[in-house]
Amino acid sequence: MIGGGARNVILLLQASVLPFSLWTLAINGQHSAAESSTAAAVGALLKLIGTSLKVTAFVECWDEDERLEFAKISLQSGQHFWQFVSSKDAPVGENGDRKDALNQWYSTLDADIESHQSLVLVDLRCNQSMRLLREAGQRLYLNYRWLVMDSRRIDGNVVPNSSEHTLDVLRDLPVLVSSEIFVMVRDDDGSLNFMQVYKVSKDAELRTENYAVWRSNSTNGGKMTDLRVQKVTSVRRKNLYDHFLRASMVITNPDTINHLTDYKDKHIDTITKVNYILTNYLVAYLGARVNYSRVSTWGYYNSSTGMWDGMIGELVHNTADLGASPLFFTTDRIAVIEYIAMTSETRSKFIFRSPKLSYTDNVFVLPFDDKVWCCVIAVIVVSAFLLLVTLWVEWKIKSRSGNKPTQTPADGSVMPVSLRDTLLMMYGASCQQGSSVLPRSFSARTITMLSFTVLMFLYASYSANIVALLQSPSRKIQTLDDLLTSRLKFGVHDTVFNRHYFTHATERTRRALYEQKIRRPYGPDAFIALEQGIERIRHGLYAFHVEQGVGYKVISETYQEDEKCGLQEIQYLQVIDPYYAIQKNSSYKEMIKIGLFRLNEHGIQYRENAKLYTKKPTCSGGGGKFVSVSLVDVEPAVWIILWGGGLAVGFFVVELIYSRALPRLMKGRTE
């Protein structure tokens, strides 16, 4: 049995241990309640974001109970996938430490970024969490959402509650305007406040904005209140607070800098002038300011140095934020810059006056189609044959009456019974030529009269069509292949991008056009000034490659009204309209895109393009000027004369030889 003294000692110990145990249980209960409230608040935040997320939690300092509370979010919503990452999964180094733990975390984070929208949860209480944030780099403002919390400060019983410590951690990080970083802190009233932080540039001050607040209650567990004034982040943060954006623009003529806004010399650096004005509107929409830098080229890759020059070079090397001169969309540029929107609907094409129809076709066979020509030949042949039959019947009747007529009458004005003579007569009738011999019978004259009448109408139609066709332009040149095989001469506006794309062409037709028409073995290539090329178009049979709006501006001011008719275009460059470009992975991407789209929607973009770009002039003087017939127009007729003369000489030689050789042959036989 235990003595009374011992029993008193035991009771005393029980009395002293019991309060401590109750205090410990109370503390654990408070921790458990806090964890449950925090998990519920995070779940409400995920629901407010409104999209399915893969949540990667870098919280290796959490115990199983804490992880279980947050894992319940995925089970309750069924929309989110939770993944808890620990440095224990990283390989061990030679000295036993886990130096590659951070790289292992980043590998896990980047593994399926293309397949999921991700949110990264970081607890500052855990080791290496600050290092994880410092080395995140572009991940802080591209592709990921972040939730930063400090469980020690959320539970006010451990460390005094304050958000300053969390903000100090983020103050020196690149949390730019495109970032989606949530900071969770506990307010004095016990509610959990979710803030978002961002900076307009890496060196700017850290700004905060209220996102939502979670207030727990005993009835339904808690309620999340949305505090956002605008749902879309890029719209909510469009005010850049007079931050200076850097814009690079291409200027090929030094005088352009003096006429960027006065609409003078609109044909010089037109695309830069249009987008200089649009860039100023864009910067005003963003509440920012802008510094411009000037370059002489849009930028091309130098294979010898492995670097980009010009405007693209400034974007790649982080000396410019905006490319204020739109550029063509090419595959090699996609990897280094970001194309945003098409701000200038302009293209470079070959412009030329449609050549006369006789330059591409034989106008002497165009008045009638093939079926009509067959009918004309049939009329001549049938009429000649019917006339021959009539003459032969007439000769037969006379021979039966005993007059013994010959097939070749003594009277030279009477047509003999000969297919050769009847064909020649009908052919002459089709050409509106008379005949020295005529048939005598009524039936033969009826056939002749009807044939002459039909062929007269055909001749009249043919002559009328010939006159119209000699004044008509040709529309046969419609493709680059047609242009290559035509008899036109070629020129190219001497600009940086024209020289680049023509000399680097690889497609068969385009390369052949450059080698055969543009590149000259002796003397300079066909890259000429704008005014010189436009003047050559005026004289015809010349194709000039130039930017449409630029070329048409000079044409509208210098051409007569009738000279503006018959202008044709054929595209050479295999590119679409120029696009506005910015830095690759720029944090301003969405804001700039929205701003440019709004400029387009409100008509500002259309107005500036209409002011600076000249459209194709309308033809208001067609038919007002008669085009003289040239030797090219009658070339087929000249060839007929030459071939006919050659055949006549040939037949004459053959007949001469025959006439001289025949008497000798006959004399030899008689002897």
C-alpha cells in the first residue's frame, strides 16, 4: 500500500500536469483550427480564380496533417490537382547534401507547363523558399500563378502578424505587371486577406492591390468577398504611372524625323509615320511615357556573328520594349520577338501598266472563237464546192446539146469549171476582194451573191472587233510565272527590306525572276529610286516592285487620268501584312495587345492609315486617249507577208526550173 505521503505527492503531480496538458491540447486545437481555416480560404481563392489548376506546393516543412488539410481542397472541388514537392526527392551529392534540390523543383514545375495552368504555393516558413523565389526569374510573371504565405504570421500565436515581412521578400524580385502573385496575410480581425503585388518595371516600387478577403464563421465555414475593381488583370493594371517605355523605330531617310506628325512626304517612311502616331496613342492609353531610338533597318540575322541587327537587335538585346515600325511575319523571327497585331494593311507588289493585247496574243485571231473560224472556213469551202458543182452541171448540159463546150471557155470573163478558181474566188470574197471572172448561169450567180453577203457581214464584225482589240489592254499576266515569261522589263524600289528579300529568295520562280530580270551581270542591279521607277511604269512595258501606298501616292500626283487606267499588281514577297512587335516574353504583352485592338476598334488605326497611305487610283479617263497602232500590233500581218513572199519566191524558182527543164526532157525523148 502506498503511504499517505506518497499519495499526496502523486496527487500534487497530477494537479500540476493536468493544466499543462489542457493548455497543450488547446494550443494544438487552435493550430488545427487555423490550418483548417487557411485551407478553406485557399480553396475559396482557387474557386474565385475560376479555372482548373495544378497546384504545386513547395512546403517540405509541413507535416502530414497540414498537407492533408490542403489536399482536401482537391477532393472537395474535383477541379484541382495538388502536388507536394520535397527536397527529399532530389539526388544526394557527394558530401551528403542536396544541392540539386532547387533544380529538381524547377524541373517538376516546368515539366507540364504546356498542359496545365499552374499555381505555385510557397510557405516562407520552409527552408529554401526565399531562394526558390529569388531564382524563379521569368516564372514570376510568365505562365504561373503564385501564392506566397508565411504560416508563422498567419497564426498570430507564434509570431506577431505583419505583411511587411512578406512584402520585403518580394520587393526586389521581378514581379512585373503580368505577374499573378497572391500574398495571404491575416488581418487584425482574424480575416484572411489576399493581396496581389506587382511592379511596372524591375526597378519600380512594389505596388499592392486588394484581391479578396476570407472571413470565417460558424454557420457555413466562411465566405470569400471579391475586392477586385476589374476582373482582367491586364486591364486593371493598364496604368503604368508615367513609366518610360523604350520604342525603336526604323528611319531610312534622315528628314523623316522632322515630318513624323505633319503628314508631309507621305511616301517616305510611311509605315514608321503611321505607327509613330499609333504608338503615341498606345502609350497614352497605358498611362506611360516613351523614349524613341532610331535605327536604319528592321533587323536581319547575321550568320557570321550570330546576332540580330536593327530594330530586332534592340528588342533582343533589351534596349527597346516596343518595335514602333511593324515588320513582316517570318519564321526565323518568331523565336526572338513577339508579334502582337497588324497595324498597317500594306504590301509590296510589282505594279505595271497592262500591256497592249497584241503583246501577249495574236489579235488577228481573237475576234472570232474557234467555232466561228470553223464556220467561216466551212462557208468558203462549201460555197466553192457548190459553185463548182453548178458550173460542172452547166457544162454537162451544154455538152449534151451538141455545142461541145470546153471546161475553159474562150471568154476570159466566164469562170472555168475548176475547184482552184472557185476556192480562190470565195477566199477573195471573205477578204472583200472582187473577182475578174463571174459565172453565167442564174443558179451559180445566186450562190455567189449569197456567199458574198454572208462573208460581208463576217468581215464587218471582224473589222469592228479588231479596232476594239487593238485598243484593249491584256489581262493575261496574272502570276509570277506569267510575269517571268513576259517581255516586260523590271525594277525594284531600293529599300533595305527589298534588297534582303530579293537576294535571299529560294523559291524557284522568285529566284529565277531575280537572277534573270533584276540581277545584272554587268553594271548595277535593277534597284532604283522611287520616282525613277514610277516614271518608267508610265511609259509602259515596265514592272516596278514598290510598297503599294507609297507607289500609288506618286502615281496619283504625277500621272494623267488616262494613264491611271490598266494598272495591275502581282505580289512577290511571300509574307503577310506587317505586324507590330515587342520583346519576347514581355510583361506588357497583354496590355499592349488590348491597347492596339482598342485603337483598331475605335477607328483610330483606320484613320491614320487612310491619311498616310494612298489607295489605288480609280480609272476615270479610260477611252479618252486613242492609242496608235504600232509595229507590234501588226506583227502577225508582217509575218504573213514575209512568209507569203518567201513561198512565192520558192514557187517561182520551182516553176522556172520546171519550165526550163521540161523542153530539154521532151527533146531527149524525141531523139
